[in-house]
Amino acid sequence: MHRPFVKTILSLCLASAILAAAPLQAQDATTPAAAVSDAGYREPVAILKDIVDAPRPPSLSLSPRRDWAVVSDTPALPPISVVAQPELKLGGMRIHPRYFSASRFSFNRSFELLNVATGQKVKIDGLPQDLNIAALAWSPDQSRVAFTHVSPAEGSNQLWIVDVATRRARQISGVALNSVADQGFEWLPNSRQLLVTLRVSNEVRMPKAGVPTGPVIQQSEQGAGVRQLRTYQDLLTNEEDASLLEYYLTTQLAVVDADTGAQRKLGSAQMYDAISVSPDGRYILTQVLRRPFSYAVPAGAFPRRIVVMDLQGKTVQQIADLPLVEGLPSGNDAVREGVRSVSWRSDAPATLVWAEATDGGDPARQVEVRDVVKMQAAPFNASAREIARLQSRYAGVLWSGPDLALISEFWWKTREQKQWRIAPDRADVKPAIVYQGSSEDSYKSPGAVVTQANAAGKRVIQLSTDGQSIYRIGAGASPEGDRPFLDRQLLKDLSTTRLFRSQAPRYESPVALLDADARQLLVSRESQQEPANIFVVATGNGEATAKPVRQLTSNKNPLPQLSNISKELIRYRRTDGVELSGNLYLPPGFTPGKDKPLPVLMWAYPAEFKSAAAASQVKGSPYRFNSISYWGPLPFLARGYAVLDNPTFPIVGEGKAEPNDTYIKQLVDDAQAAVEELVRRGVGDRNRMAIGGHSYGAFMTANLLAHSRLFKGGIARSGAYNRTLTPFGFQAEERNYWDAKDVYREMSPFNFAENIKDNLLMIHGIDDNNSGTFPIQSERMFAAVKGLGGNVRLVMLPNESHAYRARESILHMLAEEDAWLDRYVKNAKP
């Protein structure tokens, strides 16, 4: 189907939706809502608009030695005029053709250096006047910072260098980057040169409107077995698409001198999908896409050659020549055959590591070893050596030295994860288990191993000064909520010492260690009334003596007018005994039991579990800052609603049972338990409850309205409602439609549209790029409910993908939600 015809269909659907929906007018005795019209973008009431326009905290990028940081402002939402710029959708990728870059519309707009030792900020001279930072990286010796600047005035994708010593920025002239596949540059270990991907032409190419030259043909033959073909967006549709993708992916590698700007091109231009410099700076690992392309899968599954070249552009070794993969075997543990997950060993000069499946990538095959991990060192003339044989799938490795690396494996079906200690250069040392447990068991998670940048700029395990211990930072999930921690773990016996743990009434999360013995840390600290800021903290002899040394950032509450809302982490039970929890927010001045119960907005996202015990674990923290984001439900606290944010909606399938076998019953039980708890507390009015969610939360919302009468209204954003349109699995469901027809049918609210008697607001981006949530899902669901006499409204947002980006879109979204809730929930008749 040609794109002009697709756009015509979408325009007609949008027009029919607008004509079918009656205008809404929000009603409120204290704050009149903005007038609602179905013509053009609308703005919500002032307080909701303030939430959208509130300043957001800046981002920090730490230097390799963690004594400096780049501070950059988080930009405001871009206008629709920017988001509506031409965008190519090819091979599962979104490309900005004018800039030869991955499509993005929001950039960091400032650049300052922060001295961690003193807390002082340093301004940089010579920055572009209209700064648009797309990517940023410190040099390994932290003498420089490189960043890409997208210049709308010039239509260029530029490379800039900041000299830390002189505090000056300058453009590397003559470098026109192509950052379609990656960020466009990488520092060499010498910190004087960068490897860049250059555009090969300045011509902006777009699809040509014209007479088709012939049909688009696809064919499949018997004998390949069952393959999982997920529903992807933005796929190639014809040869013109394929040629455009080839044009924009083709780049020229070059080495650029950061001081002089001199360029040296390496080899010929090719379709580089990924590049990475070896730690010694002598080799480049490349992945080069090749034909034939596919109309069924995105570019990540296209044929590719994995090749090592030297710094003169000469091919040294071909590691693999991988074919097109149009679908994998059934199951979430399925992987492609052959070499995968190729990377440099970060602690060695030039050694490659990769995994290979021994079961053909098919989890249904019964084998003792699933994956082998291999290693091959330069000059790559010796055979690769096995360093691990795993019973499940390879999940990455952390490097330290010849005697220490930590290798991880994971099996989705059982949720079991393992971490092994190996001696990569000593075949005589047997692997030893470091951790084994369920990925669902947050309470027992040991935390992530802390890493640091080495002299080559590569990440390695951070060791204590004596080399006998490693460190772990974890979320610290517990029955009282998350309490982030830092542990020192002794390698010889795996015993741990807790150096830091978040203490009530604050939420404190370790960010980085400032010295090898963890005497000082960078910590993000916040409370319900205090926004997150970065502090230097002294650990002392344990968690009780941890204290702040100095404050590095001074972020203020961007919405002081909403500072008096209250928050509580509540716990309650489902009828089958599964424990549930959620964050209950109440508007300023409300007292449960004294004041009349409030209208309620719940906002949730179901999650699958293989264990009822894991499903019962508490999520979140009662001590985090009450940050009011326009994206979730919290803005409606300002409109007089109680909000239950992120209540746990677990779907449990223990043993051989799959969670989705009883999805509907468990979903309704989750919602029923939440409603009853809010009524019991005197917070919520049973007759004025609303449910909402985004993506899988929208799917949940439609199902709850189809299978219960608990809610007066629902808000479903960017969802999928007919599971036969995602027949090869969705979310965590591994079975395809033909293996579990009843499950797919019963979980699809589209099949029960006649039961939706309450009020459903649906919002969807016309250009949704998320797998499975095609815009047609909302269009068909709207047509079904409308045709069956239900009260439904469909809002299709132009130029928006799965998450909405334009300021006008976000404002319109809030105006729609506010009016809908006001009419059908807040002022609902019993």
C-alpha cells in the first residue's frame, strides 16, 4: 500500500472520529475548564497548562574520574511545527532526512562544567548560539568533551569539541555527520582523535510520488517451521523504500584529529549499522548491513557481515556473515543462530567476545548447554576459545582482568538468572556461581555491580584499593518500599558489608563512587517535599553514619502551588491472598473520614509473574518527591481527584500455568481490591471511579470496562485491543494465536465491545511506532463500541508516535482527559 493512500485513509478515519464525537465541556464550580471544541488543538485549564510548561531538572554527565560533570538543561517540549518536520519511516527506523540523523525533536540546550570537589559551575565560551545537543561524550583522559550539534539554520549535523582546560568550545569544520544508526562519533583511546561516520552526500532524498512500477511481492516456502513474526511498525514496503534506507544508512568512516580537524577516510562507504573501537585503538569492530532486505522484519534482522578492520580501513578478519532472519522460533528465549552479541573485551587490548546458541536458538529443544561464550584475540589468526558454557541465554559480561570477569545468564521461561565468576585467561579455573535467583524476586536482588571507565574509556568492574572486593548498587526493594543501597562484596567468600542504605524520611539513591574504597559517594537525595538533588555523601563506617558533605545541584520544586499534596504507599490484599500496593495521592486539604469521598483516577500497568510471592512484593517508595508529570495521572490532583498511581495489577501463573490463562479474572480482582481499599479508607467515592493507562495499560482499561462495572470512565492511550492482530505474541505472552486461541480471544476487549456500558476515551498517535499498537487498533475498537451504541471518543494525534512529543499534543491530551473525567466521573450521576 502506497503512503499517500495510507495518509488518505488515516485522514478519513480522523475526520469520522471527530464528526462522531459530541463536544465536551468540563464543569467545575471553582475553576472553569477551557472551552472544548472539536476544531484544532485545545489547551486545558491554567493549572494543567502550568504542569506541562514547568521547568525540568537538568541532566548530568560525569567525567571518567568522576571529579567533573557536564550540566545540561532539559529542554521544554517542542512545538508541533518541529515535530511535524519530514520524517522517513524505513526498516523499523525513523530518520530525519535533513540532518542525516535518527529522528528526534528534543535537544539539550545548555552546557556547563560542574566541579564535583567544589560544587562550582564553569561556563564555556564559544558555544553555538542556538545550541541543540543530540549526543555527548567525554574523552577517556577527560581533557575534552565531544558533542553533536544539530543546526536548524544550516540543516547540518555538526561535531563540536570542548577543551576542559581552556573552557572553550569549537566546531570541527568540514565534518558532516551521519548519525542515523548511532551517535556519529566515538573517541579513540588516545583522547586526541575520534572515529566518525560521515554522510556521503548532502542531497536530501524523499519518496517520489509517481506511477507504481509493479506489485510488491513476498513469498514463503514450507519447511522453515513455526517462526515468531511479531507485528513491527515502519517496515519497508517497496524497492523505493529499500533504496532510501540504503542511501541514508551508507556512511564513510573517518578518523578526525580533535586539535587540527584533519580527516583521514577509512576504506569505502558502506551501510555501517554499528562500529566500536578496540581498547588499544588499533582495530574497529563493524557490522555492515547488506541485501536482501525484508518487508517482514526491521533492519536489525537484515543480513550483515561482522568485520574487524584496522585504522587504515583494511579488513583484518571477518567474524561472521549472518543471513536474513525473518522470525525466530517460538518463545521469549529464542535467539538467532550463529554469532550474536559481539563486543570488545574492555580490559584487554583487542579481544572479541560473543555468544553462540547450541540449540539452534530454539528453546523447545532439550539440550544441556544452551549458549557457549567464545573469545578471540588479535591478530585473530587463532581459533576462538570457549570461556563459558551456559544452561540458559547469555546476558552479558563485566570485565576486570585475567583472573576476574562476571558473566550473566537468564532464562525467561523460569525467570531464573545466574551470575558466574570466571578467570577469562585461565582455563584451569572453574567457573563459580556468584548469584542465582529469580528476576522477579526484588527483595533478594543483590544489586548491579559498579563499574568505572578505564584508561581506554571502556567500562570495567570497580575494585577496592586492595583488589579484594567489588561493589553493588541496588534498588533495595523491601516490605516498607524501596531503600537503595551500596554494598561492598568480598570476592573470596561473597560476604557483603552494607556501606549505605536510604533512610526515611528521604529517598537516597547512590549514583557513583568517588574513590576506590567508597568513602565518598554521589547520591541523589529527595523527599516528598524536596525534589531530587545530587549530594556528595561520606559513608563512614556504615549506613547510620552516612552524611552529606556538600550539595552539587539546587533543583527547586517546579510547581510550588502543588506542594501540599499528600502521598502514602498503601498495601492491601486481593481475594486470593496476593498482596497488592500502590501510591495514594490526595489533593491539598483533604482529610479522609472527615471530608466527603473524592472522585478517583487510577493509573496502572499489569505485570506477569510466575510466583504469587514475587507478585506480592511492594514496589516504589513513600519518600520520593511528589513530582507532577504531565504524562501520568498526577495532574488531576489539581482538579480535585484522589489518585492511585501504579497500583500493582499482577497476573500470576505458577508452575506450568501461564499468567494469561486467567488474565481477565485476575485483572478484575486486582481492580476490585483497589476500589474496595479506597472506599474502606474513606478516600474514594465508589460511584465516581475512573481507570486509565498507556499502551498495555490502555489494553487493561478497555478490558476492565468490558468485564466489570467498577468504573464510570476510562482513559485508554495508544493501546491494542484485538489480539488476533498481534498473533505471534504480545507483552510477555510466548504462545502464538494458533497455540492459544481461547487466550487471545478472551483477552481481546474488542470481542466484548458490546459489554462496554461505561465511558471510554481513547487517544492514539497517528504515527505510533510501537510493535503491536498500530493506530488501527484504536480505530477498530472505536468503531466497534460506537456501532454497538456505547459512549466512546477517539482522539488521533497527528505526527505523534507511541509517546507524544509536541507541546500542543500534550496540552490537547490533558484537555481531553480533563473534560472526559469532569463530565463522566466527577459529575457522574449515581
